[in-house]
Amino acid sequence: MSLIEGGLCLYVAVSVIPVTLFLIFRARITRSQSLRDRTAEEGGLAVPVEVLVPITGEISYHEPALRSLVEQDYEQYGLVLIVESADDPANRLVDRLCSEYAKVRKVISGVSECCAQKNHNLVEGVKHLRPETEIIVFCDSTNEADTHWLRDFTRPLRAGSAHAVTTFRAFDPQPETVAGMSQAVYAACIVVLNASRPTPWGGATAIRRKTFDMLHVSATWASTVVDDLVLGNILRDAGLEVHFDPGLLLRSPLHHHTFRDLLAYLDRQILFPKFTNPLLWSSSLICSVNLTIGLVVSLAMAALFPLGYVNLTAGLVSLGALALSVLAGLSLKALNPYPLSVFRWVLSILPLLLVGSFVFVRSIFVKKIEWHGTRYYPGPSGVVLRVGRFHTPDRACS
């Protein structure tokens, strides 16, 4: 067997992994649903909950997302909207919601000095929690939830069966651009991985307040570059498992999503673990590059096979690899609840791998993270060593 044929056989074997993970994921969905059924009558709605949402800028889909969070069918909860400054454009929407709903409060966090602005916002939000609050929910300002989401999401915490719970999101590209569909495929991959090894996602994580305080999360966040991966490391070091519920995915609309938007999104997704979880980053890099090479070679050889330029063994192996790739893609498609085009979904797998591998390889040489107009220079464990604004000199952190 030639080196190329051997490589293709290896790719075929690797392509089976997503399908296997999906079967595991389906089993976890069943167990997750069973857990909700078992605890349906446990831990009523009397436990005080507060939802902390950092928000910046003025984006059209902020309002529907925030209104979905403020209109939950939960008896005792509040929504804390956290903005960086009084002149942030987001204040107009925040002030309007505060005037319409008694449960909504605003916190002005101020500018971060030595950690990510989002981390700083969350730390300031925690300082303003009401004394009676027992469960803290951290949410992004761009994800929409159905009316029962908060009740179902916090149920394991109220029932005492978990210390922390998390979920993820499903992207809904409008229209179905290749970049938007690629990001939707990426999100489905993350759902599968998180179902296999749950870790917090900053866009929707809830934790008992006692656990949060006991682990001194605020103190760690106050010096680091990202919230969710850091929280995951803290919980792992403490030996506390995270409950992941794939049945409670949030909706993230993508409006006219471009490849520039996809690149910006993947940059953050890939750079954060480089500093906080280097083993995860390096293994993901190797996997992404190998899958990309395998798929490109399989496509090339499958195209050359009918022309007689590829022998029978290599041709059949390449066709088998492509078939398994499509099967894996269709398995991932089942994780997205929106009626997206199956053809466009499958067509977006290769662009996602190409862009993802490019970002991964580029990340090897990147030593900073740029986010909302700020440059962060992280060190080991994601600790921020230096902060810089685009129009001001960089400042070292003590």
C-alpha cells in the first residue's frame, strides 16, 4: 500500500470519530432528558436567580435576545445588564429595558485595567448581586432563549444534582451564506465535543453562588483573558463536574455573515485556548490540519479516479472517505434545529476546515488577542501580562 493510500485509510478511520461521538451525544441527550424528567417536580421556582449579561455597542439583534431573557417564566429572577461606560451606545437599549421591567438593573463596570473587559464586567456584576441570590447565570447579549429556558436550565442546580450547568448555541444564518453555514457547522462540532467532555461556555453557564464564591472565581477572572475556559479549569482543578444540557441550545442569528466575520469569530475561539488550555489547542490544531489535508486529498483522488489517474484501491478508499465525511456532516446537521439547506450544510464543511486550519496555523505565531478595540497579551493560564488600546500605548499589568 502506498503512503497516500495509507494516509487515506487513516483519514477514513478518523472520519468515523465524529459519527461515533454523535451516537454518544444522542445517548447523552436521552440521559439529559431523563434527568429533566426525574427532577421536574424537584426544587421549585422559589430559588432566587440572577442573570448577568455584559453588553456593548448597538446591534440590531441585541433587543430580541435581551427581551427573550427578560420574559422568562421563572418566579424569582433578575436580569443585570452590564455596560462598560455611561457613553456606551448600548445604554439606550439598557435604559429602555430598565424602565419597562422592574426585574432589570444596570451596572456600569468601568474600563478594565488588567483582564478582559468581559471578565471585568462579570466581576463587577457579581459585586452587585442581591444578597438573597443563590444561582448566578452568565449569558451573552446575542443569544435568544425560549420562554422556559431559564427554568429548565437551572433545574439541576435547584434540585441539587449539579454545581454548574452549561449549554451552547445553534447558529441560524440569514441568508445561508457559505461563511454563516460554516459557522453553524462549527457550532455543531462544539456541541458534540462538549457533550463528550462538558466544559463551561460563557454564553450560557449557571453556577451555585456558594460554589462560585468558594472557588474565588472573581479573583481569577480579574487577571485573565477569558471567562469560560478559565472557569472550566477552576472547576476541573476542584474536582467538580459540569452538567451539559444539549437540549437547551440558544439561538444565535447570523445576518449576512461574511468570511471576515467567520475569521474574526474563529480567531477568538482558537486563540483563547492557546493560552488557557494549550494541550486542547495543540491537539485541535493537529486534528484540524489532518482532517483538512485528508478531505482535500480525498476530493482530488476521487475526481481523478474516473479519469484513470488513480488505481482502484486508492479510488475506492477516497470515495469511502468522502462518503464518511458526508455522513459525519449529516450527523452534525441533526444538531441544528433550524431548517437549513442540507446541500449548503455539506458544501460548507470544506470551507470551514480550510479557514479553521488557516486560523490554527496562523495562531502559532500570534501572541495577542484583539477584542472590542483592546489588545490583550496573555501568558500561561491566560493571565493578562499587558493591555493596550488601539490608540494608546500598551500598559503592563502588575
